[in-house]
Amino acid sequence: MGVGVTTEGTLARTVARGVLAAGLAFCLSTAAWAAQGAAPKRVVTLGGSVTEIAFALDRGDRIVADDLSSLYPEAATRLPRVGYYRATPVEGVVAMRPDMVLASEQAGPPHAIQKLTELGVNVQVVSDQPTVASLYRRIDQVAAALDAKPAGAQLSAALKRDLDRIQAQPRSGRPTLLMVNRTGASQGAGSGTAADEILRLAGLTNVLAAQQGYKPLSPEAMTALAPELIVITSSSLEALGGMDKLLQVPGVIGTPAARAGRIVVMDDLLVLGLGPRLPQALQHLHDAAGAPARAAR
């Protein structure tokens, strides 16, 4: 019996090595092909805004797989998924036989991205910082990688035009809290995040601007912060069990935002991704901040 188990394990390892070798050979050949200047035909995208930009450039037909953060457009959610871009599975990416991987600079872990490169995968890392300047660079880089520079220029021009229009609108400065619920405990977005940048661009005041990153929210903190507008992502609200459950979270119901009925639910990628739909996100927040108060649910 022991011999049988050992033989079976040896066979499995042999098959696995064969699959990896085949994948390596394919990746080396396709990397060489891509290096010759041919436009990529099989692209894996890692990062929601990277995927969204590719589709906005009319290059969605080149994408053969993306990651779990790729929530828009709907067509992106129907593609094979290779996991989450911050925990990239090397085997899963290689299995898609890509001739290019377009990865957010936040994709990782670093050793996984390095391993893909060592296997000969053509990995193109693009800018993904929480700034508008980074968004413009990301559009340019994705457009260049996908042989869509004219479309990239048009997308950037439209983005600038819409941002200029929104920035010209009156800024309310309304104290705002952006909440997420990723691990069962509510957290608030501080500075150095895409959420903070979006609130600022929308003319709002982030009540957690003095803190860095995401931090847990205690009932006492919620009361002390006294936000007049609360923004929560749709997946976070779903995780909590809906609006009624959110209003039962200690500290929420006593805020000026809850009393005035100014709680806004937004698509995760729209409000956290700092992507090409940024003007839409800003206009939505601007309108929510200026809406008349109404009774809390």
C-alpha cells in the first residue's frame, strides 16, 4: 500500500512538472512574439481599473481573464477569474496562456509577479496610485500596451473635459465619512487612499483625513466625527445585511448624516477605483451632498 501511494504521488509530480514546462515553453514563445512588436491577442488584466480602461479603449475582446476586483463593465465579470490581484496565483495566470499580463502596480505579492517574469510572461506593470495624474498615466500605459493610443488620447481628453466641468461647480465642503466593511468590522477611509482623493475632488471634507489608510470605526469615533454625509460601498452594505442593518451599527444612527438621510451607496469600483468613470463618481457625490435632508429609514 505504501509503495502504491508513493508511485501515485511521483506520477502526479511528474505530470505537474510536464504541465509547468509546457506552460513555460508557451510563455517564452509568446513573450518573444510580443517583443517583436505584434499587438497582444491574449491578455490577462490584474486590477479593476486596469480592466475597465481596457474595455473603455474597446480592447475587451483581447482579455481572456481578469481578477476578482474587475467589477465593471458587466462583460468583465463574465470572464474567467485568476483570483485577486493582490494575491496573484502564478499557475492560474500561466494556465490562461497569455501573451501579455497588464498588472496594476499594486498587484502582488511581489514574488508572484517576479515569478511570472522569470517564466517568460510578458508582464506590463502600470501606474496605480491614488491620484488623477496616475489615472492619466494608467490610461496612456494601457493604451500603448494594447495598441490603442488614439483611443487612449480620446479617453484622456474626455476625462479632463468632464473633470474640469465638475471642478467648476460649487464645493460644499460637507464633512463626509466613507465606510467599507471587508472583514466584518466597519472601517473608515483616511488619507493616502483613492477614496480620500475622490472625496476631495468632489468638494467634500473627509472627516478622517488626519489618519492614514483604513482604520476601524468605534461607536465613539462615529459620534465624535459627526459626518454629515456617509458613503458606503455596495458590497459593504450587502455584507452588513442592508440599509436597516447599517442603521443599527452602533454610532451610525446618531450621526448628522443618518438623521438627515444622507447615506449614499456606491459601486465599489466606482468610488474606490479612481478609474475612467471618475467624473461619474464625483457628480454622484456632489449631488448627494447637495440633496435636501430627509428622514432616516
